[in-house]
Amino acid sequence: MSETVFAMLKDDGDEIRSRSWHGQFRELTRKCIVHNLEQAAS
């Protein structure tokens, strides 16, 4: 599942900026929420 998220982010040109695992987790969670909201809106 995490590989899918990383591939999705790579396709969009985004990158993970956080260095700690906790920061990366929070950042990915936020990006997934935004992605799901965008999908629901369209």
C-alpha cells in the first residue's frame, strides 16, 4: 500500500520533505486525505 502512495506522489512530481518517520507518516496521511477529497469532488 505504501508503494502505491509513493508511486502516486512520484507521478505528481511531489516529494516527501520530512526526515523523521513520524513526520513522513503525517505528511503522507495529509496527502492521501487531500487526494481522496479531490477524487470525491470530481
